[in-house]
Amino acid sequence: MNFISRVITNIFSTPSIENSDSSKEPEQTKVPLTINLQENIQYIKNSLGNSSDIVIREIQIGSERQIKAAIIFTDGLADSKSIQNFIMESLMLNISNADSNKLVTSQEDIFQVLKDHFLTAGSIKDVTEWTPIFTSLLSGDAILLLEGYAKGFSIGMRGWKDRAVSETTTETVIRGPKEGFTENLRTNTALVRRKIKDPNLWLETKEIGRVTKTDVAIMYIKGIVSDDIVEEVLKRLDRIDIDGILESGYIEELIEDETYTPFPTIYHSERPDVIAADLLEGKVAILVDGTPIVLVVPTMFVSFIQAAEDYYQRSDISSLIRVLRYVCIFISLLGPSLYIAITTFHQEMLPTQLLISLASQREGVPFPAFVEALMMEISFEILREASLRLPKAIAQSISIVGTLVIGSAAVEAGIISAAMVIVVAITAISSFVLPAYDMAMTIRMLRFLMMGLAASFGLFGIIIGVIAIVLHLCSLRSFGIPYMSPFAPFILDDMKDTIFRMPRWAMFTRPRLINKKNIIREQSTPPEKPRNNTGG
């Protein structure tokens, strides 16, 4: 496996001789502004191809209109009403004669005077080069340039339309918050800060993507998170050199520890409460502008089995549901393969009556059990994928009708046995129990491998496959943390939130491998029963 991975890596990572030199882009030189306002305006027009959505408003400020200026912004990205109220109105109408004289007499500090006395916007940055100007302009900020100065202002006026905060469609809960992340980075960071009102919640923002210049933010709680993990996350993000980042999946694939594995090594969620809980455990959240999916590192296998609602219900109910999820994992992974192995190689394991019933059902079936299961599984995967791509109004009805029609017609035609339809249906339903879609996809992929081993070697093939999967899981790491912890390495103190969820007062420590500085989470004690104060 390692040899094959190295060969594939060498094939895809070795550049060709022809393209080795041509792929290098010339380094962008830092071009400063000029003191001529018209030259600066013309440079913007030429650089952006005279784009129609770039608004350039030339004005004259001062009581005698002696200072020429230009306000540039992108229509649709900037808030035009705020520009009119906080920039144009302040510069064109609210400057009195005394203020105008102050502008004229303070030629050296004119930008400081504008910033201190006239501009009422919140975020104002000085810009002297074209690269940050274009980045701010195309991000929704307004640019203010003056005649006679090789300097300008980048004023925060971002105001594009974004989706309102609503309930997530992929992580629904019965009890718990209904809000989910949106495509706006600042909205997402605000949702997390609403949960954690602590000054130690730190936020660092990076710009990744040579063309898209996407804002990528990392959030962590100083004093809880391990400094090594934060340093590793920053190092991997700095290592990314790509032309564009359109979704957090780009980041996930570029920073994950292991590429050639079906198991996800980075957790993601659309729920602010889930991200806040992970931050409190000492993990790092990675937020990408333009997507509601937030990444969390490091992660472990048990994180994909846990759901947000597990911590809002009582511990006994949550533990029962979590055990059910583990059972469903085994059913989804081994259901068809066990049926194939037993009916093909180990018929003596079945009771006589059940064996006779299965034999009578398979009397007219022309295919072996493996081909039966393969046909049904592929058909179900096609229906599931089609239901995701169809319009919502007809997807559900077509998927239900298609499943019933294909299943009943296949049984009546004698192509598939009725028992196989039951096994495949139970397996498919069990895969939907997993709260993490990535892990459910992994189980679906491995199911076909286990079916092939069962058809070849029976139960011995299933055992070999399970051992290989367990060994592979134990070899994985997520930012240096063992993927199967606290099972391997076994940590007894961390087992209170794995298969079973202990009561809240018993979960007083954070995961030890992730957090080594601030392990104690709380100092709670078991609730005491009230005394019986009945008097005599």
C-alpha cells in the first residue's frame, strides 16, 4: 500500500520538462500610486478592462471645491447607501469654511485630518500600492483618492446580499439550536462568538488564492488549544499555493495528513454549536469565506459517530442512540457480505427451516449471491444519486417509486431473491443513521470491498478485511493525533464520551491527546437528592 502510494504521488507530483519553466508566473512588482488623479483613474479602468460594475465618482471637496477627489467602488459588492451617507455626504456637504481652511493649511496631514474630522466610516486603511487597492476594491470596500497625493484610503463599505441565518439541512436536530452557518465569513465568526464570549477566542485571517484571494480564518481558544496544533495549521495553510479557493473542500484536501485513505481525517460542520464545542475541547476551526462548511482539526474517528443532539439529551438516551449508531455501522459495512458468505460457503450456520426457505427463494435465481448483491447495491446507489440531483418536488416520489418498482419487479422476474432485497434495504437504511455524510460514504465504498472478499473467501475473507480496515485506521493521524484515540492508544479517562456518553458532571476533562495545557473542564459534582423534610 505504501509503495503504491509513493508511485502515484511521484506520477502526479513530478513536473514535465516542457512545463517546468512555463508554469512559473513572474513575480508581481509592487506598483505605487501616482500623484496625478486622472492617471490613477485611468490605471484602474485599464486594469479592470473598463468593467461596467466599477463605479468611479469624481468629486471636489472643500467649501471652494479646491480639492479634487475620486471615490471608486464595485457595484453589488459595496453598500451604495453607506457610501452616500458616510463618504460623499461627509466630504461634499458637511465641510464648513473653517474645516475647509483646515484642509488647505494642513497639506502634509490632509489624510489624517480627513480620517479624524470628516470620514465617519468605521474601518479606514491607508493604501499606497495598487495590489491592496484592487484586493479591497473587489472585496467590496470603497477607495478614496486625492489629486496631488500618491496615497489613498480603503474604506470598509462591504454590503453585498447574503443568505440569512437559517436551519441547516444536513445536520437537523429535534432539540438544540436551529441556526446554521452562511456563506458570509463575518456572519459565521459572529455566530461562533455568540456562543463563546471570551477574550481568549482568537481569530487569524489569511488570504489564499492568487486569483480568488479568498479569506480563510482560523479560530481557537488561547490557553486551551495546543500551541503545536495552531503552529501546524498555520504552516500547512501558508504552504498552499493555488490560483483559487472556492470551497472549504479545497483547503481540506490540501492540508489533510493522509490522501490515499477512504476515511475523512478532517471533520466539518454547518452548526455553530458543534464548532463551539470543538473549540472548547482544544481544537482549531478553519472558516472559508463563501461556504457554510467549517473545518475542524484535529479530529478522531469517534467524532463522526457523535451528533450535536447527543449532548442536549439525557446521558442514558444519548448512550442508547450512540450504541445504535455503532450497530448500524457494522450492519451497513458487513450486512450484504455476511449474507453472501453464509449462503455461499457456510450454510451449516443457518437453522434448517431458514435454510430451506432461502433455498426455495433462490431456486429460480440464475445468479450467485454476490452478483445479486452487486446488482441491488449498484441500483440503489444510482437511485440515491439520482434523488440528490433531481428537483426536490419530484426527487422523493421518484426515489420511493423507483425503489419499490425495481425491487418488486426484480423479485417477480426471478432475477433477485426476496431475502436479498431485505438485506440490501436494511443495509441502506442503516447507512442513513450515521450523522456524518463523509463517514457514511466511506462505509458505502468499503461495503463493495467486503462483498468481494466474502464472495472469494467466505467468513475468512470478511475477517481479513475487518483486520485490514482496523490496522489502517490505527495507522492514520490527524495533525499528529492518533485517529482511533481513545481506543488506540487506549485512554480510559477519555472513554466517557465514545461508545457511551457519561452524565455531564462526569465529563470534567478534555481529550488528553488534543489538550495538554488545560485538561480540567469543570468542577461539577453529582446532583444530590433533596432531603425529606416531612415533620412529625
